[in-house]
Amino acid sequence: TMALIDNFTTVLRRALSGTFYPVLQQAIGFGSAFEGWTAREEEVVYQVLIPLTPPLGHIFHLERDTDQQKPGRNFRVRVELECRCPREYQGMNLLCFQHHPEVIRRRTRQPNLLDTLCTGFYLDVKKTVQWFCTLVGASWRRLPQSRSWHLVLLSSKRSCNLRLTSGQESFQVKVLFGVQRHASDIFISSRYRGPHTPSTMWPETYAVAETKFFRHMARRAPQDSSHLKCLQLLARALARKDFSIHSIKTIVMRLLNTVPMSQWHNRYFLLQLSDALEQLRLSLEDKHLDHFIVGNQRLPEEIRLPPDVQRAKPPNLFHSLAQDPAAHSQAMQAYLDL
């Protein structure tokens, strides 16, 4: 899967050379398929995030959305043309993107990013996704995988979804786009956050940091560790109850970060399963479960957080249960049905 996406980005980078579209960086796999577990038994969906960096002559400024009515932490990507003039001769350089964009456009015969993928001054998620999907469709035949796999592009406004089929074998790849924050493992991304998410809104995502945490733990875990088996069993049981999969994943991550790895041997499987269920019960009763990444001061050193994320108050993943008694009763019943 990663070889396929890397081939795509290599081909597309070559095609985009000399243009002023975003620069595609190496894709990052995240989510359950890259962590070693699955919540459902259907067709596997591989999720990847392609970081975007500004093209020549452009600058990305990340602006935090202060609207408290919207869930989570959200950003907009303001695109500015870069001044390339000597400090003492502002406006004198005819090849300055900021002061003479029309000269650049005439000489390169290329529109700048503000003309193509932006709404106003802000990078537009839907335009970016549509642009990438169009490139994928046009470039597929140049990839070696096209000789043995059939590609179908599935419609989506905030991600580029690919289904690949070869005989009886098939899988999906969900491609999201993001901008990295402060050389960290936190990105703002194109991920979906409700039907009314504006196309210029980029929600902050912690999925890459979570996958990096699982990889860190896999290196430390005993060879017959039961932590992924425990997570998969609970996730599949809860998925049938329309329960939040991320909540049980959060609980397992918290246990992994506190319980000594020697206690995750397969012979302790039932004990760890019992611990996870007990933590879930207590969290449901309290209607409170802290986010694992945001505000966590005890993460492995290799997981890099921006200072504001590290200092932030962890959001309560069960906030909606505290606000809605009917939803809380339904969640408690789902737990008891386990």
C-alpha cells in the first residue's frame, strides 16, 4: 500500500515540477491497518496522510479557528505570496511573487496557488482533493501496479478514496492531506468533521502520533504480547453496538502507557481484557474520558507535540454523554450487553 502511494507521489511530483501547486511530501500510514488491528472484518481500508508544503514563492500560515461552537481544534491555512526583494529595495525585484505576481505568471505561464486551490486567501480542502483525484486518474497508467490492479476512484469531498481490485483480492486506500505543525507528529488535516464543516477548515489530527505510539510499544512489547488482540476483540464487539471505537482505543493506549510491558504477555490476556473493560465502565459512569494525546506529559520522547498541544487541557471524549442522558443510558446498556 505504501509503495503504491509512494509511486503516486513520485510520479505526481515529477508532473507538478515547475508549477505552483502544493508540494507533495512522503505519505504517512496511520490508523488500525498500520497499527496491527482492525475493528471490522470487511474490506481493509488503509488510511494515509500526504503532508503538503508550500510551492516556490508561497508561504503557509496556520490560523487557529476560535469558534467554540465547533468541536475540536480547527485551523485554516492562509496562503501568502512570498516577498523575494532585497530588504532595502522593496518592490524592486521584478521576480518577486508578492509585488509582481503578474510578471511571474507571464514568465512561467503558471497560475499561483491563490488562483487555483484557494477560496479567498485560504487553502480549500475540496478543491485540493478534487485536484489530487484528477491527477491520480490521469497518472494511474504510468504506475507498475496498473498492470495487475484495477483502480476505481470513490467520490468523497474531503479525501481521495481509491479501491483497488485484482481477481478476488481488493482493498481501499483513503488519502487525506495535511500540513505539519512545528516539525511535530501533529497535523492539521482534511479529515471529515461533520456535514457542516467549511471547505477552508482543516481540523487538527492526532492519528499519526497515535500510530507512532503503537509502533513504539510494539518494539518494547514481549513477542507474544496480547495488547493488539485485546484491542481488536473489544473494538469488534463494540463496533456491533455502534460504540465509539476511538474510546476503547484510548483506554488501551492509557493502559499501555501505565502497565509494565512485561504484564502484556499472552498468559495475562484475560487480566488485561478485564482491566480495559473496568476502565471503560468507570469512564462511562463518570461520563469522562480524557484524550490520550492532547495534554499528555508522559508520552515517549520520540512523539513530538507542539507546545500548545502539550499544555492544552485534554478534551473529554465522553462530553456528548454528559450532555445527553439518553445517549449515556444507551452507552451504558451497550457496555452491559458485552
